[in-house]
Amino acid sequence: MPRPDTDVLIVGAGPTGLMLANQLGRRGLRPLVIDRHSGPAQQSRALGVQARTLEIYARLGIADRALALGKRATGANMWAAGRRAARIPLGDIGKGLSPFPFLLILGQDDNEALMGERLRDWGIAVHWNTELVAMAQEPGHVVATLRQPDGTTRSVAAAYVAGCDGARSAVRELSGIGFPGAPYEHVFFVADTEAVGTMVPDELNVYLWRDGFHLFFPMRGPDRWRVVGILPSHLRGRDDLTFADVVPSIRGEAGAALAFRSCAWFSTYRIHHRAAERFRDRRCFLLGDAAHIHSPVGAQGMNTGLQDAYNLAWKLALVAKGRAPPALLDTYEEERMPVARRLLNTTDRAFRLVVSDSWLAGLFRTKILARIAAFAMRRERVQRFAFRVVSQTGINYRKSALSESLDAVAGAAPDAGDRFPWLKLRFQAGGPIEDSFRTFDDLHFHLVVAGQTAPAPESAGLGDLLRIHAIPADPANDAELARVRISKPSFYLLRPDGHVGLCGGILDVAAIKRYVTERLKIVDR
Ligand SMILES: Cc1cc2nc3c(=O)[nH]c(=O)nc-3n(C[C@H](O)[C@H](O)[C@H](O)COP(=O)(O)OP(=O)(O)OC[C@H]3O[C@@H](n4cnc5c(N)ncnc54)[C@H](O)[C@@H]3O)c2cc1C
């Protein structure tokens, strides 16, 4: 069979496609990346960058730039009936759980620019003005028909196709995969403005009304705010709508103290909640908005697409390089579909509560919601729970075929499928304390061994893909392991994406080898 023109055709250079391209580029692949638009999107769209995304950005080498460009969300101010009803502190709520224990406010355009710049370091360029128009799956490859910038078409043979092509995904439609769900009845508006008012600078401001809400997100630059809200019903259905049409309703509710100086971007949109019936059809995969769309509650959309890409990339790279069989790719849908479905359910419930027109919901929004949220978030356990859920650091793949626990895991100790916790450890006896996320790179598997002797590197059957870390006995190490409930003796085999694949008490080299050959099916080299 002739070699395909490319290992992976990535359709769509939004955040999801750019993340996938970067992750494949770092692993030595040269995917073909196309996008039907003429260049990167200019609008900020998504604004919240979650901790788990920043952890991945750190490994990609762009976290520092993201932090320098963005603003940390230090608090959320809840306003009801013209008064500040509560302030929820958000700064560092995930302290000890992540090197990035906060939500970063950074527009999607900036995120795309950072990933786009990094992509050039792997020698990969996006082919703009290039659209996927047809696709046929053949044995061993996919033939994709692309419309080129000059209007002509050409065929490309790709070993795999990654549909990162957004809510109206051509890859999904050409694969005949349904996208069940529905639109919400409300129409939303989003505006990037320069405004002055009661908003607490540099913090989130949530204005809760009997009939709805307005969110003010701080953006880069003085007095710059992203305003999001529900379009008043009398304005729905108009094609010529401008921000000026919406201003009276915002000011009517926020009071005369609010003044808008300018508006750089205004858009209205209907939100849908939908999930693809499958995330894969043989050699074609769906990621990001192509696979799932939901309300923006919780700033999860862009981040979930980035995590989809991170999950698929290491598997696709191993398969493309012949180190693992295609069966490894089955675990992409198996692991990411439940995440998407859970997200759809939770954002749907939260969203219905904040947009409901009912009298009771109005009362709840203006009289109760802010107080409950502020009261609950004063409790450390609630803070940590909320951080784990919203930051996506709590996502686990416990039910995946790649997750195996040899012994029952006690209480809150990390289990197979969990993201292995962030630790500060002395990796060498008498050596410096190091950040585990720096030591455990994401291009290898890592075997972490505590309270027992590490095995010989070649015994695990992972060849050059494995790094072994025996944690020396040391009071600082013991305290750190105890903090995350890791007992001794124990061992954890981490996948390249930092999730635990196999874990247990007493190290059993035969069990590791069995896991590698039977579950990962990796070819030792
Ligand atoms: C107005 C608005 C506000 C939003 N606000 C938020 C928010 O506050 N928080 C949040 O988390 N999310 C928000 N979102 C959602 C967020 O923008 C998406 O989740 C995110 O863009 C998904 O990224 P993606 O890469 O999967 O898809 P997209 O960003 O949609 O990128 C898909 C890319 O594929 C390309 N493409 C499509 N079809 C083809 C084809 N046939 N051939 C070649 N290329 C193709 C498109 O040109 C596009 O560049 C908002 C969305 C909108 C529209």
C-alpha cells in the first residue's frame, strides 16, 4: 500500500486543532493543518483558561507568555438589586493542587496566537483558505478532497483525520455522525467594551436580575470589559442589531453609574447543547466543538477541546510511529465522551438556573444565589472541590481500559485513571526539592516508586518510552506523599498525559509488563 501523504490531516485551526498540531509536532509528526478561514480569528470568544490547560501550556513552553498576557481572576463580585451581595475570593483557590491554582482570563484570540507561534517551532504552518469538502475512507487511509485558496480542489491521502472543525464540523457530517441536542430558547449577546461603573476592577462582576443576568469579565487594558447577557426579547430576530440597542437595557438594570465609552466587538448567538453520537469513525476523530457544544457557564468549552487534543495526541503519535496498534485509539472516545456528557449535563443544569424566566428562579437569583455561593466558598473543602471540578484537574479516566489498580486504593489516594497529583519532591537523596510536573515530562511514561526498590528500566517493556523515579526516603518526601494520601510501599505508572495507568502497592514487574503488552499493547524497542 502506498504511504499516505500525511500521518494526520487536522481540519480546523481553532484552539483544538492548534493544540493537536503542537502536541503532534513535539512528538516528531508533521500533520497537515488546514482551515477554511483566511487567518486566525480576531474575536476573543472564550475568555477563561483553566488550571489544567495552563499545566499543559507549561509543558508546551507557552505558560509564561499566557500568564504575562492574561489576568488572574482574583474574585467574583455578585451584585443583586443594585447592591454588592457577595464577593467570592477566587485567587489561589487551588493552592497546593496545581502550579496554577487560579483561573486565568485570556481571550481565545490570544490563546490561538500563542499556540500558532509555537507551531512554527515544529516547522508546521496552517494552510489557510483551505476547506475540507469531501472525504472517503479507504483501507489504510482516508482520501480527503480539499478546496484550495485558488478555488481548485486536490486530494490528500491521510492515515488519520482529526475533525477540529467546530460546531458545524464537516468531518462529523461527512462521517454521518449525528449531533443530537437542542438550542436554548434565549439569544445571547457578547460585547467587548470600554466601560466605567460599579464594577470592581480586575475582578469578575456578576449582575443578577429578576429577569436574567449580566456578566462583566475584566479584559486587558484600562476599563476594558467583556459583557455577556441575554438579549431582551423585543430585540430578538433583528439583523441590524448593534451594541447601542442593548445598552439601555443594561443601564436600566445596572443604574446610571454605568457608562460605555466604546465597543470593539458585538455579537449575538444562540447557544446549543449537543454531543456527537460517536467521537470516532474508523480513521476519523472528532474533537472540541465538533464533538460537543454547551453553554459557556463555567468557561469550559475551549478548555475541553484542548484536553480532547491532549488526550488523543500521545496515542496518535505512538500509533503513527508504529509503537502501538490502532486499538490504543479506541480509548480516546472511551475516555473523552463521558467527560463531554458529564459537562453537558452539569452546564445545562447550571445554565437553566441562571436563565430561567420563572418567578421562583428570579427570586433565587436575586435573593439567595449570591449568599449561598459566598457562604459555601468560604469553606476550604468546598473551595477545593469547586476548583477540582472547574479547573478540569479533577477529570479522571477511572473506567478506561487503560486504567488498572492492582490493589484497592485507600480513601483519597490517587487511583488508576486520575491525574497524578502535583508534588514537590526530592528526587535524589540530599538533592533539591523539585516540581514533579517539571520532572515528569509528557513525552514519556513515568514509573514512580515509593518505599521500595525501583526495577531495572528494561524490565517494564516500554524501552526508551519509560523514565523511572524512585522517591528516596526523606522527611520532606514523606510529608508530601502523605499530603496526597500516597502510602508506602506503592508505585504508579503514569501515561504521558500525566494520568495514572497502573498502580499498586508492592511493585510487581510482571504485572507492569502485562499491563504494557495487554492494555497499552506497546511495542518494546
Ligand atoms: C460568541 C461566542 C462566545 C463564546 N464564549 C465562550 C466563553 O466565554 N467560554 C468558553 O469556554 N467558550 C466560549 N465560546 C466557545 C468557544 O469559542 C469554543 O468552545 C471554541 O472555539 C472551540 O474551539 P474549536 O477549535 O473546537 O472550534 P472552533 O474555534 O470553532 O474552530 C474550528 C475551526 O475549523 C475551521 N473549519 C470549519 N469547517 C472547516 C472545513 N470544512 N475545512 C477547513 N476548516 C474548517 C473553522 O474555520 C475554524 O477556524 C464562545 C463561542 C462564541 C461563538
